[in-house]
Amino acid sequence: MNYITLDKLVEDLNLEIIYASDDISQVKINKSDVNRPGLQMAGYFEHFAFERLQVIGTVEWYYSNSLEEKIRVERMRKIFSYPIPAVIISRGLPVFPEMLQFAKEKNVSIFRTGISTTKLINVLINHLDYVLAPEMTVHGVLVEVYGLGILLMGQSGVGKSETALELIKRGHRLIADDIVEIKRMEDEIRGVCPEIIRHFMEIRGIGILDIERLYGVGSVKSWGFIDLVIQLEYWDENKEYDRVGLDEDYTEILGKKIPKLVIPVRPGRNTATIVEVAARNTRQKLLGYSAAREMDKRVKSEIERRKKETQGH
């Protein structure tokens, strides 16, 4: 199971540290859910989601502030008696002295941010959804062609980077070359490039290229969805390649089926053009039109017409 440590979360979201627990680098967050302990402030502790990050916003703070000090202290003591991972206070609100006292006693971290509660929760959930998402790494090239994310795969030297470079020259965008980090975000498959090699590409005989500097900021993208997988392979005379397109093939990435095409490569074939056409054709299919099925329908209709003419004679 994926997780993020508390200290990394603080760094990523630039949270102010009010009190850091001794084990801040060991506390693991493995759920994207958060909890606003308003009911607990009111004294209701059944179904308390204590295992989640606790967010104290304006409502929780002002309600707590309205309580008699003795009651507030008792409620805070009980909240901190549970093994909560951390407390985050929004809108830069002051920290109650008893909250800080019990946090130190129970070794629970307290953080603060100036942003609103709603925005904080959105940022937290979106960030945690991303870092905790199922992930894998593949060897390939990810490009965006006509708005579709296309993952080019194939053995080393088959021409993935060269094909991507030609696509970039034609106005399409590079997302990742050589290494593609893939995450599943709900029902979508996202691909990104490791930060250290982002926007760089290796072309045999030339070396490393900085695509952003060579072709401008419009030629690169930091991440993209994967809508189509194209497997490039050397042309095999003994292999039967799909010539009609009626039989659709899929590959599974992190449990989701992605359309897949196998494109044979040999001298004289313009692979970049074929990828462009594949992107256009895939978009048509997503919109409900299949050229292969349309032609099949016409052929069957013509056969049926000729049968009727023969029977009529």
C-alpha cells in the first residue's frame, strides 16, 4: 500500500509547524480521507474517524471558543486520547493552549495554514489521492497527439524516441521519454516523467536533447492521460498484422483496459504519420464512429443486395 510520511506532507503543502511529534518522519498517511471533528467538539465520539487527518476550520474553532474552558479542555483531552495522525488548523487561527498541551503529552503533530478550510480539504484530498494512487513504471515514450495521450512501447532501438521527435516537429507534445511513471486516478490512467529527466530526450547518434529549449514550452507537457498504447515492433514477414481493424485489442494498465495497436516498423514507413492517423481514428471511435465497422456494414449490405438479385432471377 502506498503512503506518505507526515514530514513529506508538510513539505509538499508548505504547512506551518506548530508542534512536530518525535516520530513525524515515521507517521504514515495511507488514506486520502480527512475528518473535521465538529461532533467530537460537541461531545459525540461514536464513529469518530480518529485514524484520519483532523482538520479544524472556522466552525470548529469558534464553537470550541464558545465553550466553557473546563468543557473545552475535557473535549480536547478526549480527542487527543485517540491515536490521531495530526491536526491541521486552517485560516491561520490561533492554537488553544490546551490543544498544544495535549499534543505534546500525546506526541501528536499540529500544523497550520492560512488558506480557507474548504480549499485546504480540497488540496489535501487531491494531493493525497495523487501520492497514494496505485502506480507502476514502464519503459516507453508518452506523447500527446491531437489531445490524446499515446504511450509508445517497444524494444530498445525500434524508434520510439525518433517517432516522438517527428511528432514534436509537427506540433504535438512530449510528456515523457524513456521512463514513464503511471498512476491510476479513479478511472483515469495518468503518465508523468521523473523530474530528473523531464523534457529531455535521447536520440542515438546525437545524444541528449532538451525538447523545451529546442522547440519551446508548447512542445512539452508535465503529465497526460493514457488513451492509447501503440506497440512498435520490427516488421515480421511471417506475422499476420491486422489489416481491417474490426478486432480491437486492449492492454491492461493498473486494472484498466486501454486500447492497443501493434504497428510494424520498417524502412520507408512513416511511423509518425501512422501514429497521427491512429490518434484521429481512436478519437473517432471514442465519438462512436468506426471506419472498419462502417465498411463491414457496407460490404454485408452489398452481399445481401446481390443475393436478393440472384434469387429474383
